[in-house]
Amino acid sequence: MGYGPDEVYTRWSQRSLAQWKEFFARTRQVLLFHETGVLWLAGQDGSRVKRTIETLRRCGVAFEELNRAELEERYPQIGLDGITKGLLEPHSGVLMARRAVSAVVGDAVGGGVEYRVAKIREPQETGAISSVSTATGERIEATEFVFACGAWLGKIFPDMLGTRIFPSRQEVFFFGVPAGDTRFAPPALPTWLFQEDEIYGMPDLEGRGLKIAVDHHGERVDPDTQSRLASAEGAEEARHFVEQRFPGLRGAPIVETRVCQYENTWNGDFLIDRHPEMENVWFVGGGSGHGFKHGPAVGEYVTARIVDGVEGEKRFSLMGKATVQNRAVF
């Protein structure tokens, strides 16, 4: 492609959002994309925002730069202690992941795709394989096999990926908004991200409350056995953040929690590559919290590699994946 890492992901985001919108329109799915805008907030170290501005400009993405005075005037409900600048992407927003995935599955089944739920065992052969086995002994035959298993990818291929995929626990909290208070819903409040805090969230959508999540990677976990209940420590951290950054919600109740799972590579880049010993087996992973939104573009990329033999990006290769975490891609 000839682009830097930030540009590749930005262009994929642009391409994917266009395809998501086309899909929602074609299938008459409503309210699966909310154009809330996305607001980056930076303190003295505005390096990531600066790089983002440069990338957005090269990719032709609309944005506004906001100084401290402009932020105070436009977003009085945000506590801006230590914040010096902001970057607003007005046409970005929130995809409703659970319902969108369900819609994709339903559309695919309607188009003739066979959808199965099964636990797949690691293939034991080398070279080209003709089938994979499930935990119940069933055999599934195909010409090409793509394993896009999220946090389970390292467990299905423990020898190859067990030390290269890092599943982590990520806690999410929703704070109740006072009845009739529109300051924390769009258009008054966009989706937001505090760069130095590495905490992001979304405005009150569909009455669920203000969403808060920590972007730095949590503890490494086993996706089959970890607790999916949020911790008291995580809740306390989220409450402290709300008091600091959204003082109008001081004392607001936590009305919903989630424990999500990231699955990262060592530096945050995707893993999209062929199995080195099974020529018709492909890995698609390392999506962190971003794989879903990039789904349409990733699907095009994987299809081009398998069907058309297009050469892959080196940054997505298996050989480039180290076994010690050193996050560089956000």
C-alpha cells in the first residue's frame, strides 16, 4: 500500500465505515451507527494528537482543532484540568457492535451461507489440510480455512501463537445520567478520549448512560475461565475519573458493567498471515478493541490475499510478532 501504520488503519476505517453504512442501508438496519463525532483531548504532551492530525490531513478526513478556550465554551460539562487542546472528528461515531454482528450473520445466512457453532480443535497435519475436527468429533471440510477467533486464537494454536497473542481483561462501566439532562448525550457530548489518561468513552446512547473504559491493556487472562464480572477496584477507578472529568455526574450510579476481552499482538498491529506449516490455513487476529470496526476492510484484504494472491503487508506477518508486549499502535 505504501502507507505508514497510522495511514493504513485510517484508510481502513474510512473504507469500513462506508461499507457499514451501505450494509445498514441495504438491510434496513436503523440506529446501528451513531454519528456522535469523536473528540481527542490532550495535555502538554500532544504528540499523539499531532500525529493524528497529520494522518487525517493526508487521508482527507474532516476534523477541527480546538484550543482550551474553544473546548471550555463548547463542552462546559467536561472537566478540562490539564487539557490544552482538542481534536474533533465530526463525522466519526459509534457502531453498535453486538447488533451489527447479528445483522451480518442474518444477512449471510439469508444469502446461502451455512452458519455453524462448534469448538474447533487445532489441526495436527502439515501442508494443505482438507478438514478440521470439532470437539464432538465432527469433521468440517473446506479448501481454505480462516481462523479469526479473537481471544481464543492463541488457545487453538498454542505452539504457534500461545506467546504471540495476549488476551487481556478490559472493564467497562456505564454511569446513569439524571433524568432530562441532555448534557451527556449527543449532540452536546461526542465520543471522547483523554490521551494522557488512556481513558475513553461514549455519550449516553439509547438510554444506557455515559460509557467509560480504560484503553491501557489489562491483566492477561484465559478467555474460558476468567470472571466476566467487573471488579470493585475498576469501579472505584471509574468513579474517581467521573468526579474529575464529568463533575455533573458526581455520585451518579453505575447502571451497567461489561468485561470485554482484547487480544493483542506485541505492538498492537493486526496479525493477518498464512500458517507457516499449513498452506491453506490463515490467521486473522490481534484486533485488540479495534478489529470489529475494521471488519469490512480486513475482509477485503484477507480475500485478496487468499483468492487473488496479493502480497501481504509486512507489519501483519507472523514472523514480525514478538513475544514481549511493547505497544506502539493505538
